[in-house]
Amino acid sequence: LSPAAAMAAGSHAQPQLGGNPQMRVVDANHATLNFASDRLARGAYGNLDAKITFANGARVSALKAVGTHGNDIKYAATVSSSKPLRLHQKYTVTFRLGDSKPVKVFVKLFNPGEHG
């Protein structure tokens, strides 16, 4: 098997979000979004097949796998907002993972090390 085929073999066509996503503040306009899901497939250019959007227009970039949680893969992404992010505020986030239907969830912003 080629490396691309081997990676695709472990991925799901319709991955499901696992557990509750969490956000940790980095600075006034940046945060790290963490979530778990089934393994995401990779696109033609090697990027993960996922689209994450914020209702407030914040941008999401640098999505990468960072570990495992049971049978799920943990992912992290950087969130950048033109407006200051507010601690303990809930943000509406839409996850579209692979070919799954988009899922809207509320994600609360926490300090690093604070348990949510």
C-alpha cells in the first residue's frame, strides 16, 4: 500500500465528533481549539478533510492531529479573532468533518490549565 492509501484505510468517510470541544486562551485575540473525532481523511494536498467555522467570524487554521483519546484522534487548531476573545464566553462553532453533516456546538473559552 502507498502511504496515502494506508492513511485512508484508517480514516472514516463520515467521522463523528467525540466528546466536548474545548478552547484555551493564548492571548487576547488567539486561542487553541481542541477536539476529538474519528480519524479524518486527508485531501489531495495533504490537508485534513474538515471545515471549522465560528459564528463571530474568527478564523481557524493549523488543524493538526496531536494525540489519541481512546479510539478517537485528538486534534488542535489555532483560532484567530479580529475582536478580543472573552474568557468563559461560549462561542458557536460549526464542525464539518469529512462527509458528515455539519454539527453546531457551543465551545467555552478557558484559561490554560483551567478545567472545563
